[in-house]
Amino acid sequence: MTPVVAKRRVLKLLTVAALVAATPVLAHHGWAWTEEKQTTLTGTIQSISMVPPHPVLKVKAADGVLWQVDLGNPVQTEKSGFRGDTAKVGDSITVLGNRALDKTRHMKAVRITLAGKNYDMYPDRIHAH
């Protein structure tokens, strides 16, 4: 095998590996990874991350289970009125959203309610309950 052919093979393998590694991240953009039915989660905020590609809350439910709650993209989240200083660790929160199809403790929020105020990430996706 010539050095040029070997370099091409390595480059192809690295490209494939990068694509495979990125697949889980790409899969969580959009709604295809979530159930159609919406779920309500009530709990206490354990952590807040406003880092792109989307802000994330870690919420401990009443049963002690820790959930990951993806908010809208940073622009949508800010447009809803929710910012990094809107809530703090320890605050009670209610999340309306769509749970992951794989039944993990992961959901995408369409609305969060904090201290009686609604922050609608995706108002057009809120189903009547």
C-alpha cells in the first residue's frame, strides 16, 4: 500500500468516525426523537446550562429521578423570556414537553412554568390538556 492510499484510508476512517460520533447530537435536533404525546414533569432544578446548541435544565422529579430537559435553541429560549438568571438551582418547576421515544429521562420542553409564570419555548406545539 502506498503512503497516499494509506493516508486516504485514514482520512476516510476519520470522516466516518466523526459522522458516527455526531449522529446522537444531530438526532436530538427537531422532534423525531420525541413522543407525540406531551408529558408534564414537576420537580426541582438541579442545574442550568445556557450553552448552545440548546439550553438544558436538569430537574429532579418528586420520585428522586433526574431528568434532562432540553429547552428551545438559545434565541427561542430568550424570546420566551427565560434567561440564565430567570431561575436558580433549587427552584420548583413544571415542564410541559415531549419525552424521548427511548423512554430515557429526557424530554424537550414546549413550556416551562416557574413561580406561576409560563415560558413558552414552542407556543405553536402546546397541546390542549
